[in-house]
Amino acid sequence: MRALSLVCTLNSSPTPSSSQLLSDQVMRELEKLDVTTETVRVADHNVLPGMGIDLGEGDDWPALREKVLQADILLIATPIWLGHPSSVCQLVLERLNMESSETDDQGRPLVYGKVAAVAVVGNEDGAHKVSADVFQGLNDIGFSLAPNAVTYWVGEAQHGTDYKDLDETPEEVSDTTHSLAVNAVHLAKLLNDSPYPAG
């Protein structure tokens, strides 16, 4: 099994990132389940805005798309900005949207049979709303969602602490991250063994 995390922080490497930290924790849980993982910080790449699989010279999306297609599990990790997923996350969803028209030899979208999950961090409430936004986009594109397909942490309103600044990971977050990994792997194995029917 292979898993890919697309980290949608607004900051490029090596700037510390709470989204990256939570993504790394999900990847570690997946690795315990014998999943091969890879993480990409999208802001380190030139992903052009627009609708298309390849928007031409300078567009790094085609290489990232190949990683998505090779993965059994896709994690989208995003911060909350103004109550919404980050602009980088929205850009990724917009580029992924083209997959709904790319089909296999039986007419199924290429991402059918792939499992998606979400990781959300922020300083105020909004993780449920953000995960719902991302879930809907991923499901429309053709990804499948396991139960408890999101892990998240949000700080108190009007508070300045970031997830990456915590002394330790809250037990509730660790437990949720573990459940996400176990359920995602379970569903991915089921879909590998028994793909969705064509048509």
C-alpha cells in the first residue's frame, strides 16, 4: 500500500508548519501498518491555477498528479484560513477535479478505488466545516472516505498557540490520527481486492 500526503500550508520549506506536523503524525501511523508513505509540501512546487491536467511550461502539477495516481491513500493536510481550507488546498482540489473525466478502460474515473483523508489545523473552531468542504470535493472527484476520515486540532478562539508549538500531542488527537490510519488502510485494502463495478 502507498500513501501520499499533500500538505497545503501557505509556507514553503523549511518554514515550520503545523499542517506538516499533523501530516507527519498521520504518515507515521500509516507506516506502522506497513504502508509506504511520501509527503509533498505543495507550496514548494509551482502548481499553476486553472483547469487542466497539464497547463504547460512551468506547471509542476503533472508530476504531483502522477504521485496521486500511484497512491492508494491520499491525505490532504490544510490549515484553516478565514474559516476555510487554505488557498493552496483549494488549488489542489481544483486541479484534482480534472480526474473526474479521466477514466480507465472500463469507464471508471482513475481515482475510483483510492481512499482519501483530511488533516486540519487552526487557531479557532472550524475543523468540521473545513473537513466537510474538502470531503465533498474529494468525493465528487471520485475518492472514497473511510469512517473518521479526518484528524484535527484547533486552539481556543482569540488564542495565538499553533499546533507545532504544543509541548506534546493531545491524546485525543493521537487517538483520532490512529483511527484515521487504520480505517483508511482497511478501506483501501477492500477496494484493492474488490474494485467498484464499471458503469
